[in-house]
Amino acid sequence: MFPSDTIFGVFLISQFCIGVPGNSLLFMLYAYTFLVKSHLKKHIDPIVMHLLFTNALTIMFTLIPEIASTMGVRRFLDDVGCQTVLISYRLTRGVSICTTSLLSAFQAITVSPVHSKWVWLKFNLPKWMYPLFLSFWVINIFLYSHLVKSIMATRNHTLVGHGYIHAYCQSIQFSTKYAGSFLSIILIHDLVFVLLMVCTSLYMVSLLYRHRRRAQHIHSPHVSSQSSPELRATRTILLLVSVFVFFYLANNCFTFYSFYVPKKTPRLEGISLALSSCFPTICPYLLMKNNKIISQFNPFQ
């Protein structure tokens, strides 16, 4: 094993050991609050729980094969294993994008003024939440299920042409027309939800800016303290969306490069997968900041 493989393996194991426990623990705290302490639950909690659940699955499907590869394990996955792992990774990643977008949109609607044209969604969106979750899974299953026949266990650790190669898996060589069509569909799907994130985030930034300007003219500490929990939650979600968009763009740039580069190696795909795991790893720790669900279990508060 080369030193670079060891360093990369330690990085992946660190991601796994930080990301999976973080998402799982926060999910369990939200679930406990949702089921037992109903007076503390909010309409946004199911969205956060769904995001944490998909994050944990994304990390596991992404990193376990890569960690096994860096540890020198051979033939970790056969054809069925490759199809299961890679389709599950793409599926959970797609659902995570949709859920993060919904989280941003829901918070923007929550903090919108009472005279806003979006105010009617405050009362209707909670009723649509679970059907939306189901639609996210159905859409992404439909989008990626046809890839099953194109994935197989690695026969050769180099691949020439359009396609990808994984530590244990590889795709068939796609034609230029098919590769362009498939990537266009994936890109359109992702851009719809990423643009929704960006638009709702810009809307929330404008609301925060207007609130700050009003606060400069109103010197009542009682008024500012009443709105602070929502403002803190809005800042947290803005930070979450910013981190997501950064790693999404970084991962996609690397994915497109590795897809179209003439000669491919498993390390290229490994770096791309490591980048895609950064947001799910960081996400629960950003959500823990100024979180009432966390503070109720903190003995020092």
C-alpha cells in the first residue's frame, strides 16, 4: 500500500466516523423529540430528519467500498453488489439534494412576512411534506434505475471513453450521444433544485437585511429577542445551503472531468466520491448550532 493510499484511507475513515454517528445521533434526538416531547417539535423537523437519514445512507454507500479498497480488500463487490451500491449512492444523493432544497424553501416560507404572497404555503406545505418525500424517492428511482444494466464489477482498472470506473465497479463505455443525453437529464434535475435553494436563500438574505435595517430604528430589546430564534435558524440554514452548493459544484466539476477524461483510474472516482461525502459529514454539526433539541440534552445548560 502506497503512502498516498494510507493518507486517503485515513481521510475516508475519518469522514465515516464523523459523519455516520453525527447524522445517526441527531436523527435519534429528533425522533425522540418528535415522538415523546411533542411540545418541542416543529413543522420543519420531519424535513431535517429525512435529510439526516439520507445523509447517513449516502455516507455508508459512498465510503464503505472506498475504505475497503484503500485497505487492500480485493473483490469486495460482484456485479449485483456494484449495482446495489452505486445505484443506492446516486439515489440517496439525489434525494439529499431534493430535501436540502425543500428545507431551504420551507424556512424561507416560515420567515416570510404575513402580507407575503407565499403566506398561504405556511399552512399547506406541512400537509404536503410526506407526499413530497415519497415523490423525491420515486423521481430519483426512475432517474437512475435504468443504469443497473450498465454497471458491472471491474474487469479492467483502466477505461477509455465516456463512462466511469470505481474501485470495484465500472460502467460500460457509453456512446457520445447517450452520455450527453444522460448527463443533460441529471444536470437539469439537479439544477432545478439547486436554483430553488439559491433563490430561497437570496430571499432569506434580503429578509435578514431588511430586518437588520428595521432593528437599527427600533431599540426595544424585547422585539429583537422575540424574532431571534427564527433568525438564528435562518442563518443556520443559509450556512447549510452555502456549504451544500460549494461541495456540490466542486463534486460536479470533478465528476464531469473524470467522466470525460480519456483514460480513467479508480482514484479519480474515489476523490469525487470523497467530495460528495463532505456535505453529509458536516451537515449534522451545522444543524446542531443553536438547536433547542440539542440544548435540552445538554446538562450544562
